[in-house]
Amino acid sequence: MTSPHPLPAEATPEPSAHPLLAMAGELFPRLSARSDEIESARRLPPDLAAELARDGFFRMMIPESLGGLELHPAVSFQVIESVARADGSTGWCVMIGAATALTSAFLFEPAARAIFSRPDIITGGVAAPIGRAERVDGGYRLTGRWPWASGSQHCQWLVGGGVVTEGGKPRMVREGVPETRLFFFPAERAVLHDTWFASGLCGTGSGDMEVKDLFVPDEYSFSLVGQRPRIDRPLYGYPFGLLGLGIPAVALGIARRAIDELMALSRQKTLMLERRLLAARPAAQEAVADAEATVRSARAFVLEAINNIHAESTRGPVSVRSRAELRLAMTHATRSAARAVDRMYEAAGGTAVFRSSPLQRCFRDVHTATQHAMVAPPTLELTGGLLLGQELPTFTL
């Protein structure tokens, strides 16, 4: 990744509309009407989670050979974006469930079928290698406590990342680098700690999950680093990018909702001292124009990167450059979405601070999304360093 000039965009058109995308749009009035309920419960209502599972929202990234939809990633992106426009917490939970399920392509087939055979199955968990997995005959003994286990209350299976140990010491794959793997286990074998008292995305139930000395058979464990998917399809050629793809989708959906809300408010709110509608204020006009351009350009960059990397994956291994550009687009879109929401929140004035205004929830939700490690500022340091020709570790891409 040393060239100072960007590669030309692939001439890959945006995929045609999928029935699931239409279904996501139709959910808007019912989902937005339940936002207060979702936020107060600090998790998705069980009936809503079950409905989303039945309709296939959590099967977008599962291989067709395992009964999944295996959608083009641009379609999955738009589905998550549409759900998040209605309710950010629901969009986040759909993202977590769908992205976790893509790991089915890396499991041994019998284990993948055991987990994903039911059409209404929901999986979740935390990929960060926070746990410790002692190697034993036939598998691993897993111990760990993982924060940010979004949607874990409605999952039947969970996955946790961990460092592999032997004799209590990390097993190294090379000097300074321990082996890390992901481990699937039934949700009832974990303890869920109710720790999710957050400023935003309050309805995601993102508390801690914990297991102690849990035996995980070999076939329920895999690695995303150095292991090729067992189902060799283009969708699974860039797993780290796909795992984080839903974060900007959620953020952009929230930003679109904020713009819509400000536009509606501007035609209703009369400024007391100026005796004119908010829509007539030049500052509001400039803010809406800037937010619209910011969101649409960031969204176009993400979709371009998605289409490029997926097209490349159909031809063979994905390059470091394409993976880096996808990560750059993801981080840029998430942080651009937050800036657009800020403009709408500020333009609305005091109205936006009340719980009755969806803008205050958009503000809190999008700024919680920006805190995810997959789109944090260090990702810009990595992608910028690669653009400048520096030799940097790229396994997190």
C-alpha cells in the first residue's frame, strides 16, 4: 500500500433491492414507536428479537449452504442502516447478530449445522481475545469475562475470544504474538451480568458475559487470523472488515434519522424572538445542507469500498490496500455521521434536549457507536501509516 494515488473504483453497481431491505423499511413506524420501551428495558423486547429472527435479519451473512441468505455485503449494510434509522439500539443488535453469524463459515460443518440449523437462531458475543483458553485433550478450558456483549439476552449461542494457553502460559504463534481463537458455547452456560447502564444505545443489553473453566470442543473453536474459511465463498474473504461493517451502517442510519427529524421540526418550530420558522433561519439551512452532504458522501465512500473489496474477493485473496480502504471508509463514515448528528442537535436548539425529541437519542446513540474499537481514531493512524508507505502490522484489518 505505497502508491500515493487511490485505485480506480470498481465498476460494481449497487446490488438490486432485496426483500429484506423492503421489510426493514416497513418496520420503521412500529420500531420507532417502541424506542422508549426498548430504551427503558435496556434490551430488545423478546417478541421483537424473535420477530427479527423469524424474518431472517440475523441470517444475512450465513452461507447459503447452511441455510443462510449470504447477501451481498452492500445489501446487508443497507438493511442494518434502515433498521437503525428507526431505532439505533435495534439496528445495533441486528448488526451484532448478523456479523457474529458470519463466523459460521469458519467452523467445522457439523458444529456450524448444530449451531445454525434452526432458522430462528440468534448468536452474539465478543471477539476480543479477553478470555484464556487452556489447551486440553479434545478442546479447551475457557475462562473469561467479556464486556459489551450486545444482545446476549436473546441469544441461544455466544462466542468469546481468548488467548490459548498450555500449562498456564500463552502459546505463541511467533515471537511476541500469542495464539488467539474464538470459542462458541451455549448461552445457558454463561453468566450474564447486568452492567449496561450507558449514555447511548441503551436498549442493546450490552452487559458482561462470563464463563469459568468451560470445556469447548475443538470443533466449536476457530481462528480468524491465518485460517481460511471452511466455506470458500467471496463473502468470507475479509472477515475483520465484515465483522465491523455494521457499525457505520448503524451510525449513518442514526444520522439520517437526525436529519429527517430536524427537517420536520424546522417546518413546525417558530423562533420566539425572530417570529419565523426554524426552516427560514440561515444557520439551520446551512446546517442541513452540510449534514446532508456529509452523510451522503461518507455513505458513498463506504459503499464504494464494500463493492471494491467484495469484487476483489470474487477473484482471489483480498489485498491489504482494499482491507485498509474499507476500514478507513468505516471509521470515516461513523465519525462523519456523528458530526452530522451534532449539527442537527445544535440547529434544533433547546427542543433537542427533551426526552420527547428523537434528536437527543440520536445524539447519545451515535456518540456511543463512535467509541467502538473498530472505528476508533487509532484505525486512522494505521490506515494513514499504510497510505504513507509505512511497514505496520495489518492482522487487525
